Amino acid sequence: MKHITVVLSGAVVLTALAGCGVEIPSTPGNARPVSAAPSRPPKEVLTDSLQVLDRTAYNFAIKQGDKSGGGRVDPGAHAAFLEQGGDVALPDGSTIHVSVAYTIVAPDFYLQADFGEQINQHYGMVPGTWMKIDQKKITGTAIPIDEAGNPEPGIGALLATLGDVQRPDKTRLAGTVDLTGVEGIMAPSEQAVKNAGAKASAVPFTATLDDRNRLTGIHIDGSKLDKNLSTELTFTGYGSVAPITAPANAVAAPDAVYELIG
């Protein structure tokens, strides 16, 4: 059984596995805004805008390749809800719909998944059932929590290695991002990076900002290289998200599930 990769699109994780002969690829609303004068280097403006996500609650939606999802993150409450789903091609040419959802209310971490009947049975998963994860049993990095158990949706990791960044106007930033070494749940699949070759180290992106220099959108456009190198993120509701609570009636995750998440 070989764990290949886990990919989150907005905040549901799809896992590519080759185990069964199947590949399955708050802070308050008045939190300090980013104060960036037009003369500041554009890369610094973007970095500061990403750091806002570490201290201010927000909603987001995401589309990566054929997968889509979304969620909400509340750093002040150390909580998040993330979900994603999409159709995955099987070796016989058919497709199945797979989905994953996470709830984090630190220090507790919950997973809900549906990878189709065969894989669900193999890993002891029941669709619609929340499973509580024992973080001491996790060894992989493709999970939406940091070492302290706080939410880590992976947006900063996705844009961790930037190339040249320009500011065409007050509301837009543009440049390139290196996707070859990204970790976390928003990392592109290993196969997509491999397909792109050296060009995966400089994939074009644009980011849009509101009048307080907070992110309203990020578009990484790697579609000419591989459709799974494209990511579209939108951000709304800064400082005001619906409460995030632990799921009721959660069960302990079966041991086999830890093979899935690493």
C-alpha cells in the first residue's frame, strides 16, 4: 500500500492512493489591516496580505483542476472547517466522486471522507460519519493542522516561494510562484508537477486586493502545463464567519485510516 499524495482544493482533501489498484488522486472584524503604501515592494504587500489570514477569520472557496471546495477559518478560535470534492478517473476509464471534509477545533481534529464503496470498505470509513483523529498517529504533512493542532489550510505554503512580483495597479499583484516544493493540503499533485517539468518552478499567478490590502482572490494559472496546476481562490467575510463547532457523534478513526492520511 503506497500513500502517494493528498490534495486540498479550498478545504476538502482528495487522496491519490495506489493501494487497492485504484488511483484516487478570530480575530475581531476590526483586526489591523495591512497598511501598504504603493511604493512598498509588491512582494512585501503580498506577504503581508497572506499574514492577515493567520490572524483574521475568513471564508474561502477553491477550485483546483477538477476538484472544488471551500471552508472557513477562525484563527482566534483556533478552528476551521474545510471541504473538497471531485470526480476521479479510475484505471478502467470510469470515474467516481470522492469527497473529504475536516473540522478542527484545536486541539481536536476530525475527518469525514467518501472515496467510493471499495476504498471506504478497505479503510473502514462510513460516508457521512465524522472520525476523530489521534494526532499522535499522524506522520504525514498533507494535513490541515500545525504541530500544535491549530488550523493550517495551506494557503501560505502554496505561495511560499515567489518569483518576481509586480503591482500593475492598486488592486492587483502579478508574478510567478514555484510549485515544485509545496507541502500541505493545497499542494498540487506530484504527477502534475512532474508533467510540467522545469516550468513548474515559475507558474504565473495574479492576486486581487480590497481597499485594505486584504486578499479577495488568488489565481495560479498552470492550465497550459497541467490542469491540476491551476488554483482559483476567493476570500470573503473577513472578521465574520459562522461558528465552528466539533461534530456531534464522532467516532474514533479506524487504524487503517492513518495509512490514508499519513
